Amino acid sequence: MRKQVFILFILIISFHTYSDKLSYNEFITRSYETEMKIKQYDSELNAANSEVKKASAKFFPKIDFTSSYTYQQNPMEPIYINTSDFAGLIPGFGNSSTVDRIKIIDSPEPNYFDFGLKITQPIFTWGKISNGKRIYETLSDVKFIEQSNYKKELATKIKIYYYTLAILTKTRELVQNQIVSATILKELTQQNYNNGFIEYSTLLEIEYLSVDLERGFNEIKYQLDNSLNNLKYIINDNNLTLNSLNLDVDLNYSKLKTDYSQNEIEELLNKSGKLTQLDEVKKIKELELKISRGSSILLPDLALQIDMNYSGSRLPLAETDWFRKDKYGLNFSFAIKTTLFDGGESWNDTKLKSINLNGIAIQRDNLYNTLHQNVNEKIYKLEFSKLKLNNLNKRIDLTRSKKELSQIKFNQGLILESELIEDDIEYNLDYINYYNEMLNFYIDYFTLENLLEN
């Protein structure tokens, strides 16, 4: 009984998991929760935020505390001298008949405490501390932008896979119909050839058509499996099937914006994640250059140091007679640290940081030009693709009319069945070409959308 209940429980869970088909927006949301690289970015972002806090701590004083305790098991005995020993040597020093003992060295106590407290507060560092903190703050921004860029690219891949599955599923149905029609047409053509009505070349054309359709069907199957496997990998779910995906996507391409002015392209590109990321990296290089210049020779750092110490046989605050002048100390000092000579190390470091800054500026210009070129190419392809889709739409209307007319003629006995099937194949072939072009359109459209992040 327990086993049956357990199996029923598993079936309920499985049914709940796949009873609601995932739209691509829901799939994108789930991928953000399961994709390992996004989790890695989360970890790196947390590390960058920790570095910000670590850099901020340098504004506060550094406090070091030291302590030690010594216990002497057999302390030295006190040392005395007798006055009678010096009575004959030093006039007036006591009476030789009288022995007086004088303690010259006291016996040390067995307990000995030593405490030290050192406080160091930076006062002026030529901006090295503040700029260092800003570097880690900017680095945290870079990691966040980098994660956002990856999420956008991942969302673009998912949308492309979804539209690929949706469109190829429709195409596969048409190709399957084509294969059935081609098989019937091949039989009719073979009969006509056997009866001497057609030439052998006509029979070969039909056989070539059947082979092409089989090859096309296998290619579609491969692309469907490949897209589905990619989606499985993204959310790490091998149980994902076509039936668990909501492939009812909007295929109204005409309402999508594909024409952009150059001013719009420039504005959108400059706000895009890839260029924004490089802008933030450029800020880091500028701050590194400032720190390098602040570390040059003869530029001193200034800090305040406070030293407090206690040494004695009494535990402070816990025992009496510990607060004596010879037992504690309090010192204030200003520390200056600067490099007088480093063999040109700081100068070369500043030069290297300047070169790196110029390199980032060049890298950004190159990336902008590359993105701008890719955007223009995609816009051109999309506009051309729209024209092709519109033309294919018109052709489909014509072949549909032709097919309907052939059906009427066939019903009236005016044409052969093979002619009717040929018109049906032509109609389906136009639809297949239409869907193929539509798939190319949406791949280019989502790619453009990611480039412009619009």
C-alpha cells in the first residue's frame, strides 16, 4: 500500500511539473534561477561587494593590541649589604661594632604583565584610499553589467530556440504532407511511365523530389532535436519535451520595428551593456592611473599614531598600586612615509597605466564600430527579409488559388490526379519557403534586439 501511495505521489509531482506549458518568458525566468553561470556571476558580484567593504575599512583607524604574561617560579632573592663592611673604609659610615643591613636590590615579584595598544589613522594619502574604494565600487558595477549582458544573451538564445521549434514544427507538418503527396505522385508517375504517357526524365524528377523531401525532413528533425537539447542544457532538465513548451508564439513580423535612424542606433548602442561595461572599465583604469601618480616618489603619506603601553607586576584595573609613572606610557606621533628613489619603478608604472587607459579607449571605439556595422547589416537583412516574406505571401495566395482551381477541374474530370497533386506540392513548397524565411527573419530580429538592447 505504501509503495502504491509513493508511486501515485511521484506521478502527481510529474504531472504538476509539466501540466503547465512553459512560454519563453517563463522559461527565461526559470533559466535565471538554474543557469550555473548566472550563479557564478552572483558569487563574483558578492565578492566584489565584499572588496568594496574591505576598501572602505581603510578610512578607519587600525588598532593593534599586544599582551604578554610572565611568571617566575623561583624569583631571585633580594640583595643586602652590611654597613659594618664599609665602616673602616669610609669615615663616618656607621659603627664597626654595629651591623646594619641595607637592601640594594629588591626581589622581583613572580608575576609580570605587558600590554600594548597601537592606533594608526591615515590622514592624507594622495587619494590612494578613496580611489581604491572607487575602483572596487566600479568593479562591482562591471560585474553587475557583465551579468546583465549574459542574461540578455541567454534570453536571446532562448527566444531563438523557441521560435525555431515553433516554426520548424509547422514546417515539419508541411514536409510530412509533401512526402505523402510525393509518394502518391511517384506511383501515378510510374504508372504513366509504364503506359508510355511520359518520359523517363519526368519520373526521375519526381524521384529527386522524394529524396529531397526525405533529406529536408531529416534536417528539420535534427534542428528540432538540437534546439530542444540546448533548452534542456540551459535549465539542466533532461525530461524537457516539446509537449512541455508553449510554442504558440506571435509570428506577426510586420508589426516589429526593424528600421532605425543612425541617430537612434548611436543612442541605443552607447547605452548598450557591452559599451557601458567598457565605459566602467575605463573609469577603473583612470582611477588606477590616479593611484599610480599618487604613489610617485617624494609624495609622502601622512598618518597619526598613538601608542599606549603598560609593563609591571600588577594587573591593570584589577589590582592596586599599578598606576605609577614608571609602569605606563602614552605617545602621540605623526608618521610620514615616502619613497625617495625606486629606480624608475613608479614612473614606469604610471606610464603603463596611461597606456592601458588609452588601450581601453581604442577598444571601445573598435567595439562601437563593430556593433554599428553588425546593426546596419541586420537592419538591411531584416528589411530585405520583409520584402521576401511579403512576396512569398503573395505567391502563396496565387498557388492557393491555383490549387483550388485545379481541385475544381479535377472534380470535373478535366485534369489528372497527378496534376492536382503537383499543384498541392507547389503550394506546400511555397509555405515551406515562407516559414524558412520567417525563421531567418526572427533569428536576425532577436539578434538585432540584443545588439541594441531595445
